[in-house]
Amino acid sequence: MTYRYWDGGEDYPADPADCAFYVVPYYRGAEVAVRPLGRMTQVRVVQTLTAGIDHIQSAIPRLPTGTRVCNARGVHDASTAELALALTLASLRHLPESVRAQDHGEWRPDFRPALADRTVLIVGYGAIGEAVEKRLLPFEVAAVHRVARSGRAAPLGPVHPLGDLAQLLPLADVVILTTPLTEETRGLADARFLARMKDGALLVNVARGGVVDTKALLAEVGTPASVPGAEDGVPGRLRAALDVTDPEPLPRDHPLWRAPGVLITPHLGGITSAFYPRARRLLGEQLRRWEAGEELENTVAVA
């Protein structure tokens, strides 16, 4: 095999028409991801370095017939699960408020909720959802409920179908979204979804911004402060911790920045030191399988 490295720049290191195995540049956006695909007339495999494939979904129908699209299942489990737990703990214990108090040299002790004894609902129970649960259990949570597109048995307990969400949402103190963005999950956390969450519950989104209806969320998290960092916002019924938003990146003047009880990180779920060794292992194994004529791992679509 001949290897060529392309970082998403304007110039290609070789003719895309000669490419048979395309590894999509990581964290370069949808426009970069699909740009060479129209010229890849001989491509047989498109391998993303993300768990989701929504950024290349539009190009799949135009790929040569039989082209396999593979995702990076397993690469981001550890990093994303870590962040889900970090966001959950930081929001429950009101750490952003403590940081703001520190900036002003103010000592503000207060009673805060713990993760212990809480009921957690994981929506989108795949590899990342399972990794989240494994990290939740040592925190002595009261219960973990699992939801995926269809119900099934899993090593840690039963997985409910999406149709059971209505009855599970009122039970949860924390709802963690780890689902891929599909036509079925776009806007899943809408006004009805959020209305079923109990008062004071926390929504954590480490999935995709489009899974949450931003307007509906703003209606539930309270009145935004007048300026970022101000404390004149009025808290709402719910809290939220978001690694992904819709729109993304979030414009500087967007009210989510100023919404009380909302913690935002800039899509950091997979960008950690844990990414590189796992990505290298996946790509090495995929290339070995492809060269040997073996079945590829993580095939999620075939053109």
C-alpha cells in the first residue's frame, strides 16, 4: 500500500481518484471531510475517526457502489465517558459558581447535591453509553436506566427501547445523552422530552448538538443573565451541561452562554491524549484486515 497524508488543506498530496482507503481528517469539519469524495472514483473504504458519521452522511449516496463506511467505535469511549462524568459532577456540585467566586476572592460555602444516590438515565446506550455507566457505578448511584433505538439485554442490565423514554424520564435525576445524530434522534430532547424531566434534574449532552432542541432547552433553564458571568439570571426548572450545542460553534452573543445553571465546554469529548493510541490501533487493524481481504470492523453503511 502507498500512504499519503492529507491534513484538510486546499492541495492534495496525490490525485484523489487513486485513493482506495480514505481516512477522514479528524476534527476538520464536514466541508473538509466530504471535499475529496466526489473525486474518489476508486475508493472502497471510508473510515472516520469519529463515532458518528453525520458529517459525511450526505456524501454516502454518491460514493462508488459497494464502498464501505466505517466509524471509530471504541476510539472515543474512554475520553467521552470521562467528560460525561466530569460535566455531571461539576454541574451537580456547582463548580462553575465556585470558580467565579474564586475569581472575586469570595468564600461561598453552600449545600450541593451529590452524584451518590441519584438515578441516571443514559440515552443512546452503545459503546460510549456503556463506558459512561462503568464509570458511574463506583459513585454509588441509586440506579442506571439504559435506552437505545431498540431494546436488548446488555452485560450491565436491560436496555430499553426509545419508546420507553416517556416513562423513564420522570425517574431520572441525571439524563446523559450519548446517542448518534440521526433523523430519528435529531431534536429528540425537545419540549416534551424536557417537560417530562423532574424538577431540578440535570441534562448532560456529550452526543451531538442537534439531539437537543436549543430553544426548548432555553425555556427550561431560566432567564439568561444580562452579560456573561453576571449573576442576575433567573434559574429555571432544569440544569444542563453541554459539550455540544446547536448551533456549533456557539455564537458569542447566544443566550446559552448566559443561561443560569448551564455549563458549556467546546466539543472536547474526544480531544484527549487517549485518542491517538486508540486511533492508531483501529487504523492499523482496519488496514491489516482490508489488505488480507477480511471483514472490516465498525461498518455502519455500504454505498
